[in-house]
Amino acid sequence: SIVYLNGDFIPASEARISPMDRGFLFGDGIYEVIPSYHGRFVGFKPHIARMQDGLAQLSIDPALNLNDWQAICQRLLTDNQHFNGDNQAVYIQVSRGTDTKRNHAFPANIKATVFAYAFPIAAEPVADKSKATTYNVVTGQDLRWQRCHIKSTSLLGNVLHYQQGYASGAQEILLFDKDDNLTEGAAVNVFVIKNGVIATPPLTTKLLPGITRLLLLNILRKHSNIKVEERDISEQEVFAADEIWLTSSSKEIAPVLKVNEHTVGTGEVGDVWLAAQQLFSAHKY
Ligand code: PDD
């Protein structure tokens, strides 16, 4: 496959990054994952805006604007389509760059390292109960840091939580803060539905501002009369929910059927999910 590295499009087998890169030594960088179906990106602008925001918070400036990113990402889709097929995501990683020594302080005058590649993803999710990919999850205390709103490449906290869920036989983990309020999953945002009302935790430094979350909230508010709330959600509410959904760029909206030993609602994919996924499929571009 063809990848982008620091201005060049080159075969993946030829891409080289120094072990002195701060992305490798410190996890000092920002990443992004943008899905596309049949050559069209979902949420391209908000994905790039979130990345620019994260980079600005870390004072990393790769000197690329929205048009530059558009050109890089579109070319990766085109150049890799024969290899990956019609449904591809682009992964972007920008690190602070490569230094000559390992030093915690930001080095002066180094150039950011910019890497991007395209990889195949599953077919576009469809609004059909019998075709939904469903999840079983467990719960746990959120032990990550206090800057979870930054899409940092330092993902050890998320990796350990994901593995915690996986080791318990689940495919994700719902995380709760010290006050027992829901934050998010290891790699997803979370929605809880009760009596036809959709709720999701508000944007704070405790969770990633997911683009799927953003698009879904905007679509529900614009194209439906379903009540949508951004508010704190207790652990008790999670166990009593009629439906629970996980959202991410690769999953879109995925129903959860089990939390620990509890069955969620009827134990089947819900009607509110069907309505939401229909609206999302119709308006996400
Ligand atoms: N994960 N929360 C966390 C901690 C995440 O890592 C992600 C995305 C999300 C959902 O965000 P979005 O809707 O923008 O994909 C929420 C990506 C896909 C990953 O790490 O691969």
C-alpha cells in the first residue's frame, strides 16, 4: 500500500521513522481516524477540526491546512482503493517530531512528523436490526488521566481498559468516574436510552469529543423529535436502561445487549436504535 510520510507518498515498506521520534519515546502526538465509504469521507471537516484543536493544545504545528489534509486523505483513498477495496479509513498521526536526544522539554525548532495511511474497514453499517453488530460490555472505574478530551497517541490508559474488558469476555468496557458517572468506553462514546429519551455524558475533559457522537446529536436534533440530553449518567441508570449504544467512526451506532451479567432492556436490538441508525445513515454525509 501507499502511505504519506512528511510530504511524500511512498510504499509502506519504505516508510521510516527515527526511534528518536517523540511519538515513539513519549507518545507525544495527536492522531485521527476518518472513515469513508465508496470514496466519501464521513465527517471530514469536524475530524480535521478536532485534530487541529488537539495539535494547538500541544503546540504542535505541522503547517497543513484543511485543503492540504483533504488532498492527502483523498489521494490515500485513490491510491489504495485497488488494495483496500471501497470502504477505507484514513489514520493520521502527527508527533512533535524527532530530536537528537531524549529530553522531556519541548525541543526548539523541530519539525512535526506527519504520517497517514489508509486501511480497509467493514461495509457501511445499515439500519436493519438483524444486521446490527451487537456488543457485550463490562463496567470499570475510569483510571485514565484528566485530559481524555485530547486525542493523544499516548493510549496506554485506553489500551489497558480495552484489554480489561476483553479479558472478561466482553468487547468493550463502560468507564465510570469517582462519582460513579459514566464517561465513555475504551474507544467509544456511550449513549443510554430510557423511555424514548436519549442521553449521553456532556463534553468535559473526561471524555473524547467523538465525531460520531457530534454528528448523531446534530442529526437527531435537526431531523427528529426524539428528546436528546447531554448530562451526567449514573451507573444505576446504565443498568436500568432500555437501550445502550456505543458510537465511533468504525462502529457508527452499535447496540449493547449485555452489561456485566445484566441484560439490556429486552435483550434485543431496540426500536430507538433503528430510528437513530436510519437517520444517521440518511444524513451523515
Ligand atoms: N476511537 N472515545 C475514545 C476514547 C475513542 O478512542 C474514540 C475513537 C471515540 C469515538 O470517537 P469518533 O466518533 O470520533 O471515532 C470515543 C478511534 C476510532 C480509535 O482509537 O481507533
